[in-house]
Amino acid sequence: MLALNVVEMLSSPLMLRSLLAAILVGISAPIVGTYLVHRRLAMMGDGIGHIALTGVALGWLVGSWLQLASPEDLAIPGALVISVAGALLLEGIRIAGRTSSDVALAILFYGGIAGGVLLIGLAGGTSSQLNSYLFGSIATVTDTDIWATAALAAVIIAVGIGLAPALYAVCHDEDFARSCGLPVRLLSLLIALLAAFTVAIAMRVVGSLLVSALMIVPVASAQLLTRSFRSTMATAMAIGVATCVSGLTLTYYYDLSPGAAIVVLAIGVYALLFALRPIMEGLRGRKASSRGYSETQMHPEREQVGTPPRPTA
């Protein structure tokens, strides 16, 4: 019976598009989230997500001015443009140091929502029409959305993984990265741009209000299991894909909001891992003790001289 239900679900073009979008977002969002968490900018995704609402309404307004058959077609492009502008503005304020990051984020929070509601009214729409962008509406994903999502996800994956050493250096210690000759400001702006791209592609899946959770919660869960930056990113990507696919599958059988289901599952995974953390740490301690005992037996000189611990990548 379960196999038949799965086959039935996969035979639906709508579900196939939704699953593909969920997988792309589940892979790419934790990549950016890993850098934001290490840089202590976990709330940047929230700020950009809020200002993206202004972009949605602005795209809608431009579509109305151009008398398009469906003004909503420019909603996601508008969100992408305004998200990029907001990310660059936020990073510029942070670099200039003219105001604290939390104040800049607060301005984006409130200004983004207010601007979205105001502009959607000027476009002839209502604030209720923003709900699909606030909380996600993966059932409305079109083939065009899939291609756009795939393109942006490819950029996020290529840059986030390809430039991982340089981006990690900037997130870990800007002064050290600068002393190594790395273009710190350019790399910082690049991280902000990746965050904006992630918000744009995730709006259809989880909505602008919940997109930050999909970037941050899988990374927080991965940190409970791993110790290195690379393993944290890889584990977060796996958790992101698993929660996105599981949440979407759950909404196929039950009338639930896909975005909310995905985020609740992600938080549930974190809560479970956090509860099991003492047990996992105990197992790690026993394993480390037994390994150290066996290595001392095999290499008695280490007990006398001692060797420095090997660095973890």
C-alpha cells in the first residue's frame, strides 16, 4: 500500500516539481546558513526575507503598470532584485560600522513588511495575496520557477562549496583572512549575495518568514553531530534535504502547510539530537579513551614525549 502511494505521488507532475524545488532548497539553504552561523549573522536571512516582501509587491506593481496578463509573474524577479539590494545595503552598513547589525536588521524587518503591504495595495492587490510568499506555496511552483530555482541553486552550490576555504577564513577571523591577502570585503559581500539568492529561491517552498529557519536550524543540528566546518556543512545539507522531502511528503497525505511542516520537522530533528547529546558525547568519550589507550600501547613513547593533536579540517 505504501509503495502504491509513493508511486501515485511521484506520478503527479505537481508533486515532482514540488519535490525538485524542495530538494534544491534543502541543499542550498544550509550551505549559506553554515557561513551565517559561523559569522554570527543567523538573523540576516530573516532581515532579507522580510525585505523580499517589498520586492514581491514591487514586481507585482511593475507587472500591473506593464499590463501583463499575470502581474504576479514579476513577483519573484522583484523579490530577487530587492533581496540583493537589501543584502548589499545591510553588509555595507555592517562594514561601515555606522550602526549596529541588530538595528540594521530591525529596519529591514519592519520596513520590508510595511513596504510590501503598501505596494501591494498600490498594485491593486490585497495583503492576503502576500500570504503565499509569507508562508510558502510550493503547490504553485511552475516549470519556469524550477528552472530559475535550479540556476540560482547551482550558483549557491558552486560558490559556497568552491570558495569554501576563503569564505570560511573570512567568517572565522577577518583579520587573519586580511593578513593572508584575501579580499575580505568582496567575500563578505559574496556571502550576503548568497543569502539573498537563497531567500529568493526558498520563498515558494517555506515562505519569506520561515526561510531563515531552513538556513539555520539544519546547521544547528549538524553542529551537535560534527566537529569540523566541512562535516557540519555536509551534514546540514543532508538534514535540509531530508526535512524538506519529509515535510512535503507529509503534506501530500495531510492537509498541512508545506513550509510550516518542513520547519517544524527541522526543529524536531534539532530537539531530538539535543536530547540525545549527552549519550552521544558519552559514546565519543569512551571511543576516544579506548583509542588513546590502544595507541599508547602500540606507541609507548607517546606517553613520555607526547605528540600535539592533529588539526581537524
